[in-house]
Amino acid sequence: MQENILYHKFAKYYDIIYADKDYKKECDFIEAIIQAYHASSNPSKILDIGCGSGEHVLILAQRGYQVTGIDSSETMISMAKKKSSRLNINFQLMDMTELSLTEKFDVCTCLFCGISYLSENDDLKNALRCIKESLRPDGLFIFDFWNGIAVTSQKPSIKIKDVKYGKYSRIIRIAEPELDLTNQICDVKYHCLVIEKEKLVDEFEEIHPIRFFFPREIEWYLKDSGFKIIKVCSFFNYDFEQEPNSWCLTIIARAGH
């Protein structure tokens, strides 16, 4: 498998750029969904797809779950393994469209809009088929995605993030979106500047094509793949309700028999 070029240079600075991301709160939300909707009283095995540098996996493992994390970025998987050296966590370099796992899971998660990186219909169909085959009957699939309703009405804009780390270091990340309404893609060009002691020490660009879905559209793909939709809600909404203008929506689906 080739290194995922979307997270090559970017991966090196990933944890610094997203140091403000509240992984614990996100895991709280996932646990709330599991407790509310899983058919079993004691689901224990979780598959995290697009696990990145492993932050969600580490927290869930520390909370007692048996967690497997997969990602298509060799750099990310290497970072995750280093963090988890003292924990019994299975990290594997694998693409979500080509899952080949022998064990079955109670829950599958795909967070931080990982599904939105599947820009081709066939890739989405293959991923959903593989995910369903990896779940036990009645297992939950929990994922979030860019909501086409919000994207097309609000329109993405240029965003600049300036992250200070250490005493003299900072990363400036400029995210410049280009919207392709015909193909439901937003190409996000990340331009990153790494500065140490007022000197530019690294600079790079990556373009991330992010697909946005309309709720009825993604529901069709799920039903066609053998999933039953339980709920569409806004991320971090503990009442599991959908807010119309939410940029990021969460789907809770159950694998059919």
C-alpha cells in the first residue's frame, strides 16, 4: 500500500495543529450513543476507521474497550503505535475500502468526517460493504460527515489557525477551500508554515478533497449496503437531534443480519 499523500507532511504536525481538539468529549459522545442504542448490554469491541494518530483509540482503550484502529497513512499508524506501546491495541495500515479483518466488532466508528474523504461512489459502496462485514449482527456504525445542506447554504471560507507550541515555535495553517458543487467536493488547500525562533523552518501544501453529502443521499447508500438508520443528529448533541445548520452531522446505523 502506498503512503496516503493526504497525510504525508501534514501528519508530522497533526497532533500539534489539533492540540485543541477535545478527544475526551468526542469519546463521551460516542459512549453515550453506544449506551443509548446498542442492542447488547455490554458491547466491548470497537473498530475505529481512519484512526489517525490514535487519540480516540487510546481513550477508548483506557476506558476498557478492546479497540482496533486502522488508517491508510503509514505515518499516522506509526505515530499511533508509539503512543500505545504500553497498551494492548491493534493498529493496522489499511484502507477502509479494502478492510480484511477476521474478527467481528460490536461498534465501528469513523470520526472527524473520514467518510467525506471517499469522493467516488464506488469507494463509498466498497467501504460500507466492508464495514458491514466487519460488524456483528446488530452492531452499530457511528460516523460524521460534511452536511451538504449547510455547506451549500453557508459556503466554506478561508480559515487561518495559528498554533503556538513550546517556547519559541508556532505553526500557521491556512485552509483555503474551493467548492465544486457539481461533484459535491470541497478541495481544501492547506498551506502550512512552521516557524521556530522567528525563522521559517518548514513550509508545505496539501490539498484535501472533502465530499459533502445530503442526509437523504447518505441514508440511501447505507440502506443499500444493509444498514438500518437509527438516527441522524448533530455532533455533540446529547439529545440526538439534528440541527438544520449543523456543518457536521452524525449518523447512527445498525448492521442488518
